[in-house]
Amino acid sequence: MLKRIDFFRNFGPAFLDELLSSPESIRKVLVMPGTVLLREGTPGDSMMVVSKGRVAASVNGRVVKHLGEGSYFGELVFLGAALVRTATVTATTFCDVRIIYNRSFKRTPCLSESAALRAIGARGLGPRMSWLEILQFRSLPDL
């Protein structure tokens, strides 16, 4: 399933094969409706992919997006583009989710800086950047 996700295609097959072969890289979790998977404003070290089920992303308590099977979230913290989560993500149905930890991502030898930059600009991430960039700046303290 992960091989079909645009986000991972930007890193090439060698990267994904290496990531999938590392047992500490990915964890499968099953959650009930109402389970908070990510909380806005908290630090993180992972991203998640919905294998089965649906989740809702909310900002300041307001739902801004519904995501289903094959969707991913938490990629900004995963890539280091954000320090904290920019939304709260809650399961709206029973969900089968894959958690992918960035510690494995960072030590994967076949990952290059150019691949990371391509991923940030990838088609799958691009549509979300517009509202996520606004949210990221919204949360910065006044200087």
C-alpha cells in the first residue's frame, strides 16, 4: 500500500524498500472512532498513513479536512518542515493506520537532500501546503 502513495514515490524504490525492511521504521495500529492520532501544537517524530478507515483533521477545534484510505498526514514534522503538529487528527471510523517514524527516515542511506526537497514539493503534499503554511505562521509567537 505504501508503494502507491505519491509522497513515497518521490524518494524512489530503493528508499521505500529500505524503509519497509526496517522493523523499527513502521508500526501498524488499529484505533477506534474518536481516537486522537495527532494533537495540534505538540511535537512529533512520525507521519501516518490510513490503510483502512477515515479520519478528520481539525484546526482550533474546527474540522478542515476529511481523509480516507491511502491518505497521509504528519509529513511536515516527519520531514522537519515544522516543529509541531499543525492539526489535530481524529479517527472518525475504525482505522488501520501505519505510523512511520522519522528516525528511520533520517538514517536511511539512499535518501538524498534533493529527494527530500522533491517530496516537500510533491503533488501529494502541494494541495495541503496552502492551508498548512498559513497554520504554521499563525502559530508563531509575535516578535
